[in-house]
Amino acid sequence: MSFYFKMLKSSLVMQELWQRYGKKDIGYTEADYANLVRELAGASFQTYFDNYIHGTAPLENALDEALHFVGCTLKKQQSPLVYESKFGFKISSDQHTKVTAVAPGSPASEALSVDDELIALNGRKLENNLQQLLALQPQTVELMLFRERQLRVVQLQPDGTDYYSKYTVEKRADATETAHENFKQWLKQPF
């Protein structure tokens, strides 16, 4: 069984954490957690902790590999929202269109900040129509915004990378009987 397949047994770790600590209403340290994972897996998980807990390695490939153990796969889909997928920012549109998140390294990270209030795109007032205006695929994207009560104009250019992708877990058509059984043990329901 591979390193990441063992990670799917994390429910055992959670159950044991409950028995040793939660049920007794006592806390545990990160070292306690790492030691318990090593104990139950029968192998060191230092690489996992280095990459995913303490580091910034992308988790998608490891998660997909682990999901194969239970007959599933991780499917990546582009966000249907152009400002999320092409430019790398999220918004809330209550009374004002405000930036709520900016993906690191995205085109938006060079020009936008969280809490920027977007007011116009290419000279057109934003009235819950940002998606529709960007869907027209303008050659240039010029945003007028307020940041800390100061009017600013910024330009955005997509860089060909997709941001804020959506992920779903799907069952694999080629899942083995062993994977079906693992799925049943994992979710307590038939595959």
C-alpha cells in the first residue's frame, strides 16, 4: 500500500485522537498527532508533514492518488466565473462589488487588494454585471476602484493560468472490487 493510500485511514487516526484525548477532555500537541499517525500507519509520515502541513506543496495529486484506493478520482473543473478563473480574484456583491480574495501569483495579485471596491470595468458601471462584462472577452480590462477611499484605475491581463478551480470527487468506472470494499469501509455505504 502506498504512502498516500495509508492517509485514507485517517479516520482511524481521528477515532484514536478522540479516544486518547478528546474523550478525556485533554489537548494534544502537533508532535502527539504526528506520533499517532506514525504509530497507526506503521511508517513515517515526515514527508507528508514537511510537504503539506509545514510546506506549501499542492495537495491535488496526493489526494487523487489516495482516492484511487477507494475507487474514486479527483476531478478539476474551471471556475465558470471569469474573474475567478482568468484573473484570480473573488468578489462579494451585496450593495457594492468588493474583492474578497486574491490568488497568489495571479494577474489580480499585481493590481487588486482584498476590500477593493470595484466600480467600473472599461468605463461601464458595475451593477452585479462583472461576470457578464468579462464574458464578452474584452481586449483590455481596466478596472476603476476605490481602495482606502482613493479612486484608482488598474489594468488586468490574463496569463493563461486557471485560478480558483472547482474540485469534485467522482467514482471511477474502472474501480476494482477491492476499491469497492475500501469505499464501503470508508463511507459505510455501498459503492
